[in-house]
Amino acid sequence: MATSVSINRLFFSLVTAYMALLVAGLLGFRWYVSYPNEIAGVLREQQQAIDSLNAAITLSQQQLATQTRDYATWDDTWFYVQDRNNTYIESNFVGDTFDSLNLIGAMIIDIDAHNIISWHYDRELNNLTLDTLDTDTEISLARSKQMLTKDVAVYDVALLNKQPALVSVSAITRSDGTRADKGWLFFWRPIDQSFLDNLSRITRLEIHPLSHAQRNLQNIVNPLTKIKESHQLCMHDRLGRPEVCMDIRFPNYHPPEFMGVSTWIMLGILAVVPSLFFWLIMHLLIAPIRKATLFLESSVRTRSIRNLEVPEDGLQIREIRRLLTAYNQLASTVLEQKSALQQLTRTDALTGIANRRAFDHALERAWFRMNRYQQSMALMLIDIDHFKRFNDSAGHPAGDEVLRQVAEVLANMARRTDEVAARFGGEEFALIVYAHSTLEVESLRRNLHEAIANLAIRHPDSPTSEWITVSAGIAWIRNSGEWLNKTNQEDWLAYTDMALYKGKANGRNNSVLTVFDQQHPLEPEATRQNVT
Ligand SMILES: Nc1nc2c(ncn2[C@@H]2O[C@H](COP(=O)(O)OP(=O)(O)OP(=O)(O)O)[C@@H](O)[C@H]2O)c(=O)[nH]1
């Protein structure tokens, strides 16, 4: 069995399903593709920053190592260790040297690791002192001995006088490498605020030193596995102990939001666009169809054919407009056909005037109108005299022509829209006309006979006249009113017929007028008696 669904409901369901799919698709895409991509992008940026930070630290260490190696392979240094000539020390290891190399400490040891000379430089006070290495430094020194090698400068992170520093050590040898190692040269570069500021400038990261107490934070995991607002990075010594730790922050850190503004905007668009689409379809398609359907249903109920309203302005669906217009054209055609059919069913085919059926309706309407507006009206029945004889003598076609001409005469007498001339049957006609006065009704009667006479149709076999004549019965109701309440149009017709009968009886070619008014009312009883 076929099931029907309203277009409204169908469309609503489709739009809802579409929206649900789109929202699910958007959230799925966000969850599986775009959001992980955004996270990966931020992670990549953070990783690059951390990489450049590590590179900058390594660069500082390599730079210090290079400087250490430059001094350690300087012949003057080699000769100093061999001869212990202090002139070299006094002229080269001065405050300016420490300033330009950005050092806070230096040390020379012999090949047996005995301290030959060491310096400590206080840069703020511009104070260079000899033999000031403290216990920590000695410890770090001892540790650093483990990394002594013959051919490269190596570096480490160590505390010098409790201050964190990069330390680099290189073997003291001749510049051409021809002579054996004489000892080892150590340089310390401070890891201080200016060092961190320099790293910040290079990497554009915010870097803050961490105290020992803060070093319980999780150290940076490299490569990064998840984005964080800040990381902790420690510089370790050769034994793997964190000597210097710093807190690293990413300026303008904005972690991607799963449901950010753009996602909400997308969702909003996804919700608004189909709603707008739904509204447009409702407004342009469904509403006109529904309106037309209601109109047609009401037409079916009232059994009337009317034109649908086709809007002139505004945006419309062309197909709907064509449908409405086509329906209206069809309705017009049906109405025309209906009117033609009505015309046919009400018209006498021979004479073209109203037929008996139309007359009956007209009489009913005239009775009603007359009573409602208290008018005066005359009902006439007209019969052609000796028409049988005419037919028999002149022929049936000639008889038809007579009927047509008499009908035309009567039609000319019924000029007003609510006056009617009709063929009552055979050679008998009826006329319903207004007549407001005796004069007027008399004039009607006279005009009828004159007009028929004016036709001047010869009757070849009439015993009463050589011309076609008519007899008529007239029932004139003067000033209708309540006095008519007990009667109806049938009584009116019966009295008219009676008058016609009298007219015939009077020898034909004459008409009998009966006047009804308040003083001489229609009597239903009398009508029946007289008619029978
Ligand atoms: N030609 C023609 N004759 C018709 C038509 N309808 C009826 N008639 C004729 O009209 C005649 C009516 O005759 P009757 O009813 O006897 O009346 P009459 O001859 O007119 O005599 P009175 O009315 O008494 O004067 C009949 O001969 C019908 O055949 C029609 O459509 N065409």
C-alpha cells in the first residue's frame, strides 16, 4: 500500500539528516585531521625553538673550545709551561683578555695534572686574582681530567666558585704540533643572566634560570612529544648531572582549541545555511503548493471553479508559476465550456431565446425579486393562432420561421436584464416584464399585437385573419406585498394561462389582462379550481 508523506515533513527530515551528517563530518574531520594537524604544527614550532636553543648552547661551547684551543696551541703558552717565564702571563692573561673572551676563570696544569697557575676574574669588579680556585672547582677539575684528550678541545659544564660555567680544556702543544704536550689549558665562561639573555635573543624564547629547589620539574624530553606552555632544560656535566637548569617559555603560546571560534563559526554556518535553504524552499515551493491545494480543496467542497491567485511581485519558482497559470487557463476553458453548456441547456435551439427550463428558473427568480423589492410585474403567455393550420398549409419550415420571428419580437420586448422572453412550448411563448402602471401594461399588450402585425406574415388558412396573429393572457401583479404570501409563482402562471385561455376563447388575436393587487389578491384555491 502506498504511503504518503508531506513534502514539509520530508524536506525537514532530509535537512535534519543532512545537518547531522555535516556536523558529524565536521567534528570527525576536526578530531581526526585538522585538530591533530594544528597540534603537530605547534609541536613543530616548539621543537624548532628547542632545537635552535640546543644549537645555540652547543655553538657557545664550541666557540669556547675553539678559543681554548687557540691559546693552548700558541707557542708562547707552550714556552711558558716549559720555562715558566712570567712575562707571557703578565702581558697576556690580564683583565682585558678575560673581558674579550668573556671568561671568569682560566687554569694551566702540567702534563702530570699539577696546577701551574690559575685565575679567577670578577667581571663586575674588573678584578683578576690568581690561584683562587675553590674546592668545587678542584672537584670539577678532577672530573674534567677524565675528559683530557690529546688532539681536541673538549668542554663541560661545571661550577666555578659556585657559579655555573661552561668549561673547556685543550692540550698545550706547539702550534705546528711538533713538540709533545706540555700540559692543559682550561677556560671557564659564565652561565649567567647575560648568557641566558643571549640565548633568548637568538631563539626568541623566554629563558629564566631555575634554582636548585626548582629542579624537580620534569626535564625537557627531546624530541618533544606534546605541546606545553613551558619546558625545563638542564645543561648536564660529563657525568650526567644537571648543573644548570632553566625554565623555557614560548611567547605567544596559544594552544589550539578543539572547539575554537572558527569551529563554532563553521558549525553556525552549517546550521544557518540549511535553515535558510529550508526557509527558502518552504517560502518559494511548499507554501504556494499548500496554498493552491487548500484553494482547490475548497473549490471541490463548494463545487465551484475559480482562478488561483498568481502573485505578481517577488521571487517565485517558475515551474510553480507556470502550474498556477496553466490551471487558471484550464479553469477558464472549463468555465467557458460550462457557460456554453449552460447556455445550450437554457436556450431554445430553434428560436435562440430561453427555453422552458430557463423560463421556470426565471419565473422563480422574478417571483422572489418582485416580492423582495415590492415591484410590479407582468407575466404573459402568448400563443400563435391557428398555427397547426399554418404548418399544414405553409409547411413546417415556414412554421419554424414564424416561430423565430415571433420569438424575436418577444425578445425585443424583454429589454431589461431581468426581463425574460422564453419559448414556453410548441407555438406558445412567455414573457416576464416589469410594468409599473396600468398604462404601461396596456401599452405592452398593444405593442405585442402591433409588433406581430408588423411582421405581416400571411396566414394561408386562418379562419380569423389572413395574417399571423397571437392571443395572449396577461397576469399583472401590481405592487407586490404580503398579500402574495399565501401564493407562489405557480399560481401566477396558472392565472396567466387562464387569461390566455380566455383570450383564445374570445376569438383569438386578442389578449386578456388580469390585474392582481391588495384588493384583488391571488387566491391559490381559486387558481386551482379555475385551472382544472
Ligand atoms: N413548424 C413547427 N411547428 C410546431 C413546432 N412545435 C409545435 N408545432 C406545431 O404547433 C401546432 C400547435 O397546434 P395546436 O396546439 O392545435 O394549436 P393551433 O393550431 O395553434 O390552434 P390554436 O392554438 O387553438 O389557435 C401543432 O401543429 C404543432 O405541430 C415547431 O417547432 N415547429
